[in-house]
Amino acid sequence: FYFRNKHRPFLLFVSLLHVHTPLVTTKKFQGRSRHGLYGDNVEEMDWMVGKWLLDVIDKEGLKNTTFIYFASDHGGSLEAHRGNAQFGGWNGIYKGGKGMGGWEGGIRVPGIVRWPGVFPAGTVINELTSLMDIFPTVVQLAGGAVPQDRVIDGRTLLPLLRGTVQHSGHEFMFHYCGAFLHAVRWHQKDSGTIWKAHYATPVFQPEASGACFGRGICPCFGEGVTHHDPPLLFDLSRDPSEANPLSADTEPL
């Protein structure tokens, strides 16, 4: 692919099977990680991205002219276990996981960008963006324009990555579980506060587990969710773990 297209613009999309059950890992990488088979799978993915993609791009002299974006489509799947081994990843301080419409553990994933000729190395941007932003970003890089006859939910990432703006183009973000709106996030521009309202949340099984082990995956509607009226409200800028829902007493504003 690279050799056929290295002298002209190209778009390469790679969707890996790795870090997803059943964690297919070659013998070369089994037992290499301190974090079990999941860690082995992460290390093999890292090797594949480096060896098959980044090294080839560098060798072909495309390093400074190639925009690379690496991300995940969702957080770790907490229900994925084999015995006592966690097969679905780990979401750190963030509550919930894959398939849980609104909780941070299912939707907050890292994004890693590389473009040495344009973006300074080592920059950390703590702004929430969306995988929907890839479309307008690629269109802008290609010198095109997004359609004007419909609403485009994505926002180009280039101003944020270049440092010409300090905040994501998303003032509001809507978090769905299937076709059901579970949560909404508001980045209050004048204060920098990030508010998040949960209208529905999955019923965890067991209750304090933070996951739906009884069902295998959390449902989006019906008896498996709790509807909140008024919605649960969190200040993510102070409480990223969504541990302390606000009330009129704790947050008059």
C-alpha cells in the first residue's frame, strides 16, 4: 500500500482485533507482560503499530508529512473475565465501562496524535473530543469542505492540535446507549467547568460492582436502567470519577 501511494496523498484505516476478547495473542508475546494475557495483547498491538506502520512510514520518508491518529472506540469491558483474570481492560479512576451509555469509563479513551513536521512532541491536551471529529479533520487536511446541507456533528481537530485554540469545538456532547440518550456534557466556556447530567444509568449487578456481571453487558433501556428526574448532575472538573452527584444544597448554581 505505502509503495503504491507514497508519492501521493493516501488514507490508511487500520482496525485491530487486539485488546478485544478473545485476546488472540501469538506465542511470541504470551507471558511478556506483568498484567496477564490482556497486557500481552496490548504489547503485541504496540509492536504491530510500531513495526508495520510507524517504522514503514519513517523508512519511506513520510514521517513529517503524515498525520497519524490512534484511539479506541470505547473504554474497557468490565464484564469480560476468565476466572479471576480481567479480559476487558481497566478504566482507572473512571466509573463504568463499555456499553454503559454515559459513565466516563465507557467513553473517555486516550487519543494519540503524531505529525512531527507540524505538532510539537510531548504536548498534552486535556480537552474532550470525539471520534466523529476524524471526518472533518481528514476533509480539511485533504483541502475539501464538509457538506453544508446537513448538520455535521464532528469538529476539525487541527486548531486544537496546532494550539491556535485552547478548547475543543464541542460545547455540548451527547452520550447515547443505542438509540437512548443517557447523558449530556456541557463545557461551560466562561468558567471552564464541565457539567454532566445523567438521565438514565444502568442497574449494576451486583449493585456496588460498577458493572453488569449478571447480564454480561449493561442494557440501554427497560428494567435494566434507572431513570433520573431530576437527572444526576456531576462537576467533572472536580469529580472525574462521578462519585458525588450534586444537589441544590451542595451546588446552589
